Amino acid sequence: MISWMQKHNKYLVWTIWIATIAFIGAGFVGWGSYHFGSKAGNVAKVGNIEIKQSRLNMVYSNIYNQYNKMLQGKLDDKKAKEMGLVKQAFATLATQAKILNFAQDNGIIVSDKEVADTLQSIKGFQKDGVFNKSIYEGYLNSQRLKAKVFEATLRDEITINKTLDLLQTKSLPLEEEAVSSAMNVADKLLYKVLTPSDITVAKDKAKLKSYWESHKENFMTKKAYKLSIVWTASNETAITDDELKNFYEANSFNYTDTAGKQLSFDAAREKVSKDLKLKKTKKTAQKSYIAFKKGKIEGSENIILPLGDPKLSKMLWDEIQQKNTGDILKPKVVGDQYATVKIIGIQEPKVMRFEEAEKEVTELYMLEAKKEALLTLAESTLKNLKDSDATVSDFVTLEQHDNLKPLNSQESLQFSQKLFTSTKEKGIISVSNKVVVYDIMEQKLLPMDSNKTDFIKGNIDQMKRRTFETNFIKMLDKKYPTEVYMGGLVN
């Protein structure tokens, strides 16, 4: 949702309103650490309309509250800056101002009565279904708003809605017929489904090397670390039965089975013994760490390991990644011993030699080669489909598509969606790892389902509205230039 809103915020004038109906009752969010200059209380001018700082604060507050709700209260000023909420707020206002300019130029006005009626219809200001002045005034006080500012905002919103409503057109009979026809077309197909098992691709080393040469940058070694490790074993550490029992009693809650039931001492004995030995060995490991750091002892082994190698624990790797060459990490448990690690050097990823990458190259090459071979087979099959062992389907529609064997339900749906958006009478359609070769043998138009009339009209209205909004705003962008008085509002 957040990424969609960020991508489409220019067109959100009708989904993110200023401060009236949708967010009544939300707390006011200030500018935080934002400090911008403005011109006589205005932040910008769009056409003939000035955008006030107070209006920008209002919109920013509402957008902030909406995102904060989606992020479950985890939004702060820093994250709001990173997400560009100020720019979203300004983009919303700038778009609205352009529509208001258009309304002014075309004599579209809103009466005081319309404002009053709309204000009284806002449920957030009602008690027992009737407008309550005390609730309204309480809201204004909580938002630090004057009534005239809020009502001017409400007037603008009504003007924008009225302008857009005047320019909307409903679905026409011809459009409804066209969409209905597309939805009710049924095709009888001659088809054949080809799968990877229908082709054979030989492994060719020369082609593998050529593929590797063309895609070298995709075959990189892992980042690796040259490490010196001091191992401090715990398995020889002496423990008594009394120590073992006492340790179990103090930590018995840590020893449970897969169902969460506490294990008996005998059942947990091996794990308890390991944990106690590690605990008693910790001081020895810490002494080794100090001696290692002072250069009094050498590492037990020097080794080069790729990042994430299972020889070390994930927790240890996570810490190693945060350190630099020369750093020595405090002892960490690895298995039944402690590892004190010094980073000797770091090897950044580099292009693998062919011999190193051959297995991975082979897998990717064979995958692509099979796709190409399958497509080649499909093209030859299409030329001779009638002479092959192709299948004749029942009539297929967007809703009735589950009779295309051997495709499963999801694959059949994908195929039918692609089929009914194609203009080709015969062709090739890829579905998952399969290819369907088809030829439309017969086509008919099914009777229109009267229950779908409203659905079709709604879809047409939505498509026309979306197209209109996009082109309308493009026209307004050219007609009403924006002059910005303060920084940080536009890219």
C-alpha cells in the first residue's frame, strides 16, 4: 500500500483529502524538525491560487496519520522525511489547486448552503445523527484550526468534487456492448501442451563457456574472510554429578521437548552436561582472548572461510560482518567450544573462473536452452498442429477454463487470460514452464448475464474515470504553472 501511494501520489487528490471527512478525530502532527521559509504565510502559488502554510500543515498531518496507522504507530519524523511525506502533501495540494483554477476559469462555484449542508452531514460532528456544534468546535480546538480555515478547505473540496462530477461521463450502450461481448466470447480450441519433457538438450561445453563469457558478472565468488581462530574446547572440562543436578534445577525451564513439556533430568542430561561445561569453560576462553589480544598466544588455526560458512555460527558471522581487518572478537560459543576470532583479511567477491562456476553455469544454461528448444518445437508444432495429436477443447471462456488438460486450474486461468487479450487466431502462449500451441476452431458469443450488467457498467465507468483523470491532470499541469517559495517541496 505504501509503495503504491508513493508512486501514485500525484493522482491522489480524490483519495487523500485535505482535512475534512476521512481523518476527523486524528491528532495533529506538526512539522517536526522542518524549518522552511515562506512568503507572507504562503508556500507556493499555482496559477492564481496561493497555497498557505497552514493548509500544507493540515495535509501533512493527515497523510502522516494515515501512514502512521498503516505502520502501526511506528512512523517518526526521520522516516517521514525518508518517505517524502512533505512532498506528497504538497503534490496533493498542488493538484487540487490546479483543479480549483480550472473551476474558477469555468465559473464553477459553491454556495454557503452547500458548505453548511456538507458540514452538518459529516458523521464525526454528529451526535445521535444530528450535527453537534460543541463536537465541531472541540475538533477545531484540538487541531488548532479556525472555523473559517476549515470551512474554506471544505468549500474547496466540494468545488473539486463538483468540477470532477461535471466532467464525468457514464458508460454508453456501445461501450457496454463491446465490453460485454469481450467477456462473453467463447472459443473452441485445437491445442497441444508442450512441456520440458518433450525436448532434449545436449550438454555442450563450448556453449557453456560461451554462455559463461557472456554472463560472467552473474557468477561471483562469495565474500570471504581470512581468520585466525583460537579454539577453547569444553568437552574435557570436569564436572561432578552434584554440579550437574544443581545446574539442571536452576535452569530446568530451558530443557523441554518439541511439545514444550519440561524434560526430566535423565532425558536432558546430555544437553545439561554440555551447557554446564561451556559455562565453566567461559573464564578460560576469556583468558585466552586476553592473551591472544596481547600477542602472547597464536591462533589454533588460520583459515579462509566464505561468508556464512557453517564452521562458525550465524551469530558469530553477523558480528564478523560488522568488524574490520585486525579486529578481534570476544569468545563466542560454536558447537561445544568457544571461538575467539581475529580478522586477518577480507576478500571481496570476484568473478569465478569457469571451472569454479561450471555447475551453476550449467544449470542456468540448460534452463535457458530448454526454453529456447521448447519454443522452437512449439513453432514447428503450430505449422502442423492439425496433423499432430492435438486436443479439441470444449468452449472456453474467462470463467470456464478448467477443461484444458493437462493444465492445472491456475495454469488454465493464466492461459485463458492471455488468450482473451490476444488478437491472434492461432499462436503460442507460455504458461509456467509449459507452452500451449493453439488454433481457434470456432467462436461464439454467449448470452449476456443480466446479473453482470451493473458490474460491466461499473468497470467501464472506472476505466473511463482513470483515463480522464490522467489526461485531465496532464492538461492542468501545462495550463497552470507552479511557483514554489520554499525548499523541500518538490524533487
